[in-house]
Amino acid sequence: MHKILAAVLCGLMLAPAVLFAQAEKEKPYPELHIKDGDKVMMLTYFRQRYPTRIEIDNDGNIIEVPLPDPMLEASLHIALSTNGRNWTPLNDNKPIWDQWMRDPYVRRDPDGTWHILATGGMGELDKNEVGPTCLYATSKDLIHWKAEGSLPLMKETKENGAFAKNIWAPEWFYDEENNEYVLVWSSSFDEAGWMNSRLWYSRTKDWESFTPAKVLFDPPYSVIDGTILKEGGKYYLFHKEEEFGAKTGERRAIRLAVSDKLEGPYEIVEGHLNNGQIVPVITEGPSVILDPFEDGYLLYYDFCMTDRFGVSYSDDLTNWEIEDDANFPDAARHGTVSIISSAEAEKLLKAYPNQE
């Protein structure tokens, strides 16, 4: 019998979630009824069901626990919602662009251009020369996309003479005070990207030249999937604590840190779940937005090992409650939520109609 304390505990916690995920897949997607002038919410994501779950036993050995029905569609998908809780995928939940990418972060800049940063470059750069890369793409209308190329954001940063192993879940934040884009991502120099990971950042004004990477957030735990919201003069950094195993227990879930400055230092907020977290385990890929329909905020994330998505509501950005009645596209992963106009939504519905 394997000594897999973390896996056993995780299995006990996941069993109800698996049943919920199976029931969720049987729900029909809601019909969209969009009126002129309505605010519409857009979820951009890729799709995946993991083939295995990584665990660590009492002896520190890495063990892969098989998961059912694996699949991967590492391309851009879009879903729409008129209330932020119930979502209808476009194109029958199939990709709307065939460019390979994971963790697509899609947001509109002040000039109206949509920018994508995503895990995984295009392969045109030699990683032995520049280190890991991420994808950068743009669009004017959410329908016609252009892959601009790969960004080697860690090319000037080495530890012990070696490049980082990865650039994961890159995002960008527009710094109004300096008229610059701040790119945020996680990188690790360890043998696996989830080990001893930190959040890094770089600045750019033109998406052509970038400042050398610096550490943004280095908490006393491995951290990935950082996203920033500015509200009330403060910067809220939502992120995933990436710790699990016999020593720590199961701690793969979303946490929050706050700072008065974009570049930190960030102070960790002690959430009400699992000794400091703000949503249940195992969750990742946070996206946070001002709720356009109610006074408060919405925090989105995916339950990455049980193939479902979740959303929590807060009126203060600190205390979060799960919205139990939400409905999301099957196998959606690492989504970003944005607001678009009713006219933009209608164009998307026309370009990517559902046939089934």
C-alpha cells in the first residue's frame, strides 16, 4: 500500500467534486438573450481534462494518479454570459482560432486593441539561446487574430548559469500612472515548473522592447497564476499557492495579497479557507472583475483536477462566497473574463454560431 497521505486526503475531498462535475456536464447551456445596449461578459479559455494528478508521498516521491477521460484543446475558446454566472460557449465549445496556446489571458487596452499573452511560444526562437517563451497575439475585433510572436521574457535572467524552466500563465496589467504595460508570469529554476516558483514582471510601452525580468512576489510558498486588480488605490494580487504533499497537506488553491504599489511589496491576506486561502482546493487560474450586474466583485477559477469551473462573489475583495448555481462550458480551463458590448457579442455569435 502506497504511503500517499496527500493523495488520500485529496481523494476524499475530490470525490464529491467529481460527482458534481459529471452532473454539470449533463446541463444544457443557457440560451443567450442579448438586448441592444446590454453589457455582456466574455470568457476566454482553453480546454483540458488532465490525464493525471501529481502527488507526493510521505517519502517525498512524486506519484501520478490517473484521472478519467483526458483531453486537450490548447486553443482559444470563447463563451458569453448576460449575468456572469451562466455561460454559453460559442462554436459548440470548439476553438475559435487554431493557434496553439494554454492559459490565454485576453484583455483590451485603452486604444481598443485586444492583446493575448499565453503559455507556450510559437517555436521560432531557440530556447537554448533565449530561454523559455510565451505567445503574444493581437486582435482589433475578437474575430481576426494575429500571432505577433514569442516573447523571451526571462532571456536576461539566469540562476547558476541556467535559464528558467518555464514561463507560465503570463498576463498583462495596464499601468495608467506610467502609461506602460506590466507583464506578470510565473517562472521556476527547479526541475519542475511548479516547484519553488515565483511571480516575475517586466514593463513595456510598445510591446517590442521589454525591461529585464524582476521578481514581483516571492512568498514563503511556491506560487503561480498571478493576476492583478487595482481598486481603491490598492493592488490586489490573486494567485495560486502551489504546495502539496505529506509536509504541507493539500494547498493548491487561490490566495490573495495586497499592496499600495503595483511592484509591491505585497502583504498576504489570510483567507478563511484551509489556513489562508479564499476558495476551495484544488483550484487555479484566477480572473477577477468588478461585477457589472451587482455591487461587488466576481472571482473566477477552475477546479483543474475535476474538470469544472467556479465563481465566487465578494463585496470587499477579501471575503468570498461561492456562487453555487453557476454553469460553465465543459472542461474550460484558465479563463479570463472581460466586458464587451451587445454589438460585439452579436458579431461573435454570427461569426461562431452553435450548430448543435
